[in-house]
Amino acid sequence: MKADPAKTPYNGPRTTKAAFTDKNTHPLVLSLLMTKECGQEYLGWEPETCWSEIKSIWGVTPSEATRNKIQAIRTCRVSDQPYERWEAFDNVAVALFGMPPRFDSIQRPSPQRAAGAISIMRHAREGKDLSPEVYKYVAATMLDHGHSYGLGPLSPCNKYLSEQLGSGVVTSVKESLESKRQLFSGGPVEQNVQAMKALSVRDFVENLSRMLLTQLEVLI
């Protein structure tokens, strides 16, 4: 599938050199660029070696956001920990969006960033899913942010949300989303609010996917 540049506004670097300093470069694009020029061997390098090679090949020092993304995507590609342990997922979900992980505290990613991280991680390791422990953690972060239903990458969390909120709450939001005629047409306010929250997360993930496709068109 290719993105249509005429229909999709471009958000990202225009050159491979700029990819290593632009805060909007998708982590999967960075992974592809590194693999293309350095081979799979780069996955086992020390961080300092990665930054030195980027400087040597592209003539630029990678930004902090880029370094965080590269470290996070490398971790996803070589380790099962982010897929199996909630603590590792917590740090990776932050770093995939360019922010520095904090290993001394829980960062609790927003539902949008948690969904985006899950989507990226599934692309990084085709066929590798997340453990129930991680989905339970994501469900807890959804509750912290007032979400009671998940679409797309957050769908596996609904069983854990049902355990905390009751299946009726989760089902009612699901039914509203499936019956668009009823959505925002006089139904319960809270039900409509929850549907909007679920849709906002879905839109975030779709925008992230479009960003990836358009950057691949320009850079790869």
C-alpha cells in the first residue's frame, strides 16, 4: 500500500540526513535506514557505535529524540522483554515517541501513545504479540485516563476493562460505535464521550500509519 502524497500532508524529514534530527521521523523509518546502510549487525552495536556510524554515513549527529527512537526500536527487534513485561513496555512506549525513558519511575503512556507503540512493535516483529501482563498494564493506563473501551491495537484490553468496569459498560460503548446512527444522536452522554475517546485513539494510530507511509515514499 502506498500513500498518495497529493492527499496526505507530509509530516517529516525531506532527506535521509534530516531524518536523524527531525523529531517527527517515524522509528520504523530510522530502523530501515540503519538496516539498509549498516545491515542487521547494527542491532548489536553499542549506542555510541550507532551514533558514530550515523555521523560517518550521513554527516550529522543524531538528536536526543532520534537516539531514543533508535534505542527503542532496536530493543523491540532483539528482545522479548517489551512484549512480555509491563515495565519494559512502559519505557519503550515512551522512547518510541522520542522522549527519554525513566527507569526509576512509572511513566504511564496515554492510550494514544500506548496504541501507537503497540502498532509499531507489531511491525517491528511480525507475528509477535504482547503478553496478557502488558495488555493488563495498558488497560490500567486507559482507566487512569478515563477510557473504558479500546479499538484497534487496544482491543485486547477490553476483556480486562470489563473485569474492572463490568461487561455492560464496555458493551454499551461497543454497540454505540457499531451502530453509527445512534452515536451522538441523543444517547447517554457518558456513552458518547467514551465512544469519542475510543475514536480519538483510532485516529491517532491511523495518522501514525499515514506518517510512516509518506515518509517511506520520500526517504526509502
